[in-house]
Amino acid sequence: MPGMSSEVDICVVGLGPTGRALAHRAVAAGFRVVAVDPRPERLWPPTFSCWVDELPAWLPPSVIASRIEAPTVWTAAEHRIERPYCVLSKPGLRDALPLDGATVLAGRAVSVAAHEVTLGDGTVVRAGTVFDSRGLPALGKRRAASAHGIFVDAETAAPMVADGEGLLLDWRPENGAGPDEPPSFLYAVPLGDGTVIFEETSLGLRGGMPQRELRRRTLNRLAAHGIRLSGDEPSEAAHYPLDQPPPKRGAAQAVPFGSRGGMMHPCTGYSVADSLALVDTAVEAVRRGADPVAALWPWRARLVYWMRERGLWGLGRLTTDQSIAMFESFFTQDERGQRALLSAHDDYPALGAVLFDTVAHTWPFRWRYDLVGWTNRNRWLNHEFSPPERARKG
């Protein structure tokens, strides 16, 4: 009822995958929970993927829509990553996170504080702990992940991506970008519903890459493999900052959680699996009466974030050739080092070693200066992309 006031143990604001998981696990732990979202039952728009071993054990197999046993990376050569990868089923994930037992309020939060949430209709929720899982703030000129995905039926996509296969990073020079243009790569995986998503992706560019440019590059790649589209295929767009920092300890505020709380991986743009894996850590901290921020972000995890952020800065200033050389170096590192960068929340010794070794084995030698920021630190800042007319002709 508008204008009502209630007091509960936990209030979760925002019911994306991580907010919904947090509310679900808090109810399972016996807490009185209120969950707030303008559209609590909507199916989330983005495509979510992760390494299979990142998923918490309490999730059922039904959350996986498509599994790729050994995805492919193309740098200077083809690499098979012997680590199962998956695309998540959005309906399966939502159904695995029921909110039975929680009070769900369909409304927009206009004020979110440490112990109080006010909705647009005047409803006030008071809680022992408030988690803010509303996603990321505006991008502006921050370092970004930008992607344009086109959904193609599996039969049409087969020349590039067969059933059970996937391209995590395809750096082959097929997207039509010149050497004086910011780099991007292709991500392409089957979704388990008879379609494959082809998604040209840019990481680390300040302000991001325009959708029209990413679409042009995606179409160029498909054409290079003889794949022609009708133009009516559905698409999705992604455009968000990669440098959302972890929250400060002891701040008198709601606890930021998920991508809003620093769980967006600065080098990859992934956040859902890491957030799902940390849900129980947050709930357990509340049960013990401890600070959830301190539990989620011990010094080891903060150090890992700091090192990954340096990797993000390096990504954002490389050319295409330099990016290929750097990723070639990275994907020849040992398994622990790769996991330390891609997944592990707090393995700072392995992360430090793999970052050093990646730079040390990037060749030619002079490119290492760009990677660490001694030269061309702001190479692509304010880069002007082709106007729409030229992009269409390309």
C-alpha cells in the first residue's frame, strides 16, 4: 500500500540476477526480506555467460542454457581453453531464485540509505541492512565495455560457430578496422535456443565505442566467412563502465552489491558469476552482525581489483596489433595465472605474476611501454569514429 512503513532484516534494491540471488539466499537463511524493483518479474535483457566452475554449488544445472567444453581464442594463433564455459538460461536462472517468503515491492526507489529506502509512491522500508543492487551509474567518459550483438540462427552461423563450440575472443583481422582505429574483437557463442550471438566487443576505451561502428565490424566479420544476414535479425547493445570501484569500509550508506559494488571485472566486463559466488558471504556477514563490505572486500580482494584496474588501463591504449600480441602472451601462461586474472577474487600472488609475465613476453619489446603506460597513455582519447553515412558504406 502506498505510504506504508515496514521494518525488516534486509532490504534489497534492484532485482537483476545478483539482487534477486541475494534476496533469495537471505530468505533461505531465515531473514525477513523486502525486495524492491520497478519491474520485479521482467526477464533480464542482457546475455549472461561465465566459466562453469564459477557458479556456486547451490544453483541447479537448469541455469545453464549452453555449455562449451573448450572455447576458442584467436590471437596470433588458435588457442583452445580447456575449461568449460557456459551461457546462462535467463528463465532458468530466474526460476532457480524464487522470492517466496520475501515481500516484493514493485516500485522505484527514490532514496536509498544505510537503513531506509523510500519509494516513489511514499512507501518507506526500514531495514537492519540495505543492499543496493541497482546496477551501474552513467558511463560518461569512463573506461567502458561496449558491444553490439546480433542473434543469428545456428544453421546460418555454422561456418563460424558449430554446435558446442564458441569464440571467446576472436582477434583475426576481419572486422574492417584500420591500424589507426581503436581495436575490437568478436565474441560468438551458441545460446542453447537455436541461435548464436555474434558480438563485436571493445574493452577499456574511454566513453566506449559507438554501436554503429561495432555493428559495421560485426557484419564485416560475418561477410568474411560467407555469412549474409537479412537485416531483420534481433540485436542487443551493451555500453557500461568497467572501473566501478569497491565500496569503502565503514561508510554510512547502503551496501553496494554486484556491478554497483565493484564486482564488475575491470578487464573482462563480467560480473554475474562473481556476484552470485559472493551472495552467501554477504548474507553470512549480516547474520554475524559484521560489516558486509569488509567481508566482501578483504585487503587481498582489493589488491586484486587494483591490479586488474591497471590491466584495464593497458587494454584501453593498445592498437589492434598490440592487443593481439598481448593476448597471445597471456593465453600461453599457466592455468593458475589465467584463472587469477579471469576469475579468482583474491589470488593476488598469481595475478601479479601473470601480469608481469604477460608484459614481459609481449613482443616487440617497444610495445611493452604502451602496455604499462610509459608511452601513448591516452592514445584513443576523443577518437572520432566515422559518421553513420561512411559506416554504412563500409
